[in-house]
Amino acid sequence: MSRPTADTVVIGAGVVGCSIAYELARSGHRVVVVDRAAGPGLGSTSASSAVIRYNYSTWTGVVAAWESKHRWESWEEHLGGTDDGSLARFRRTGGLCLDSPNQRASTVLGLFDQVGVPYEVWTAADLALRLPALDRGKHYPPKPVDDDAFWVEPSEELGGYWTPDSGYVDDPSFATHNLMVAARRHGAEFRFGATVTQVRRAGDRVEGITLADGSAVDAPVVVNASGPHSGRINELAGALDDFRITTRPLRQEVHEIPGLPAGNAPLPMIADLDLGTYLRATPTGNILVGGTEPECDPLHWLEDPDDVGLNPTQEVYQAQTYRVARRIPQATVPNTPRGVVGVYDVSSDWVPVYDRTSVRGFYVAIGTSGNQFKNAPVVGEFMRAIIEACENGHDHDADPVTVPLAQTGHVADLGHYSRLRELTATSGSVMG
Ligand SMILES: Cc1cc2nc3c(=O)[nH]c(=O)nc-3n(C[C@H](O)[C@H](O)[C@H](O)COP(=O)(O)OP(=O)(O)OC[C@H]3O[C@@H](n4cnc5c(N)ncnc54)[C@H](O)[C@@H]3O)c2cc1C
């Protein structure tokens, strides 16, 4: 019996892998997606806060998020159908980014002007009027919550900027399932419980993958979309020789606390780099809170992404939720943590690597650095453009592929995501 073949094997059925599979399949490629988990979106995507915001430190970062927002808004149209009658939903709550030197507002707002992202600059007085539940105290720099300085009453007030189009997607795993169903409509095949143990090569060209059960899929193109396992899959392919940007797994926790008492307006997304947190409402009215890697907090880098330890800790719970309670005095913090543990696949500069590699036919969509769920709708298109150009002999390293973006009219220069780039100047955190 001959071995199964495909035009492309995608390793990983997270939101990124499923988006790539969808774009390739609808362009006529025969795609096989393999994932070691039991279904789509069960890796780091399942822990995602799925916040949709536009404040990145680079033009391409802002453009990718702004283009994607339009696709989340017309999700059914983007996918060409529903998922058994329903779909994940983008909830537009608005978003506030409080002042902080950790991501310069002047840079971000200049980019918003160029890209066309609507915003309003709020003074402390605007903040009092528009979001009265928020304490306006300026606490910068962020401090550990067991440091007395954390409790010192601030003497200055801060403002921020408001983006009315921010929000969140209500179910990141279901959004990924939606992409899988859309890809299947175009013939993509998904195999679950399928762990890649070998990326096979003939000389400097890939020729397929081998799975833990000994079975194999032959394909001239293999895409690494394995999230926090990206470094391992790159090693299997022997593709790391010329990368200037590396990736590393970073443990994260996201917690949930009760919403504000009745009578308060629903909370928008709030990026609070002044204290070191971000938060948003949940569909049931609770508050979801995560961290923004303030310098005072230890980073939990992992040698092995599988050694993550799935129990949320009291330490991180307190750090995140006490900061929320400092900002929103009416917030309540129950004794017992209720949260999820996830892993970021962090690149050297917190910008992803969407690129070819030195191994012909081996491509990467990695280093998503805790901030690429929102961009998944365009990442599929970016990767299809790179793969099709390179497989047709184009030298993407010397002459980066550009992609015209249908919804916003901008053009994305994919050299931004090159593995060969010098470090990009960013916030050096999940904000990108
Ligand atoms: C806690 C947390 C909060 C976040 N919040 C936000 C946010 O608010 N907004 C935002 O835009 N982004 C956010 N992100 C980032 C975003 O969720 C990720 O960038 C995105 O989900 C990554 O998707 P992925 O498909 O690349 O990876 P994954 O979802 O991790 O998928 C990779 C898949 O590869 C599979 N795999 C790994 N190794 C193998 C192998 N050897 N063989 C076969 N399969 C394999 C895994 O099983 C997994 O399903 C957050 C991430 C985390 C962890």
C-alpha cells in the first residue's frame, strides 16, 4: 500500500495551524493537519484570553491586528459558512490602554493615525467621567504585591487612550474549531492523537513527517505551527542553523474573579501597564485577568513546554488580582484561585516568525509571544503567500513577499516576520 501524500502537512491544529490549513485548502492545496491532542485548539490557544486590540509597537503589528478585526467581525463570511449552525463571536467592548512608559502612547497613536485605527486620548478627568469605577492613581513602576511600596497612595493621576473597536472573542477553542470546519469544507484532512516524532528530509528539502505510531505522511511542504513546541519541531527538521530569532516557552496564568456589583457598567478591555496587568469581562460578567510581564515579576521560562505544571499558583493569582483590586476598588478577590495555566511561545523580540527556513519546503509560523490569537485570520493568508511564492522559486529572504489586505487596503510587508531580522524595537512584553 502506498503512503498517504499531501501537498502540505501542517503540524499543529491550534488557531494558527487551522487558519493556515484553511487558506491553503481554499487555494486548492491538499492539506493534512496533524496534532497530538484530541481535537483542535486544545494547546496554548485553549488558555488564550482572546483579547482583540491594536496597540503594537510596529506598523505591521498594528495593520495585522486591524485587518484581522474586520475578519472577526465578518467571521461567517471569512469562513464561508457556519460550524453546525453557530460560530465564535467577537464582542466589541472598547478598550482602554492606561499611560505607561512600557509601551509608548506617542509611538502607538502615530501608528493608529497611519493605519486608520479610531481612538480617543483620555485625561484623568475623562477617565473619571467615562469609567468611574477605575482608580486613576499612577503607580508606575509596577511593584510586587508583597512590597510595602505597592500599597503607598499615589500622588499623581494618569490618563490613557480609548479604542472603541477593542474587545475579545468569546471562545478561542471554538473559533479554532470553526477554522477547522471551514478548512474541511475545502478538503483539508485533520488527524488527532498524532504526535510528530520526525520531520523527514532528503538533502536540504523536506519530504514529510513520521508520527509516534510509526505511520508517515509524505509531502514536499511542512509547516511548523506547533506553538510552544516550535523549537523542538525546528530541531527535528534541522532547520535552526540561520535563525537570528529564537523561541522559548514561557509559563503563564490567567485568572477569573467575580464581576463588579450590579449598577456598574460592563468593563471594557483594560491594558494596565502602570500596574502590570490586563483584564476584560467574560461572557458571564466575571473579570478575566492576566499579566504583562512587569520587570518586578519573575518570568517562568520552561526548558520543556510539557513541564508546565497545570495548577494555578496563589502567588501569581495574588499578583494579578491585587493589582486589579488596586485599579478597581470594587473588585472582589476570593481566597481560592480560579484560573488556567498556559504557555506562550516567546520570540527574542516578542514578534512572531512567519517565514521559510534554510530547509527547502519547511516553513514556520511560530514565536506568537502571547499576542497572536487576534491575528490568526491574517496569519493563514500570510503563510499561504510565503509558501506559494517560495515554492514558485521566489527568494523571500532577499525580496520579502508583500500581501495586499482586502479589508483595510493596506499592504503587509512580510519581511517584518523574518527569522533573519535584527531584533525589532517593541515593548519587550506580551503587548508586542
Ligand atoms: C495564557 C494566554 C493568554 C493569551 N492571551 C491572548 C490574547 O488575549 N490575545 C491574543 O491575541 N493572543 C493571546 N494569546 C496568544 C495566543 O493564544 C497564541 O498566540 C495562539 O493561540 C497560538 O496558537 P498556535 O496555533 O500557534 O499554538 P497552539 O494553540 O499551542 O497550537 C499548537 C498545536 O501543536 C500541537 N503540537 C505540538 N507539538 C506537536 C507534535 N510533536 N506533534 C503534533 N502536534 C503537536 C499542540 O498539541 C497544539 O495543539 C494568549 C496565550 C496564552 C497562553
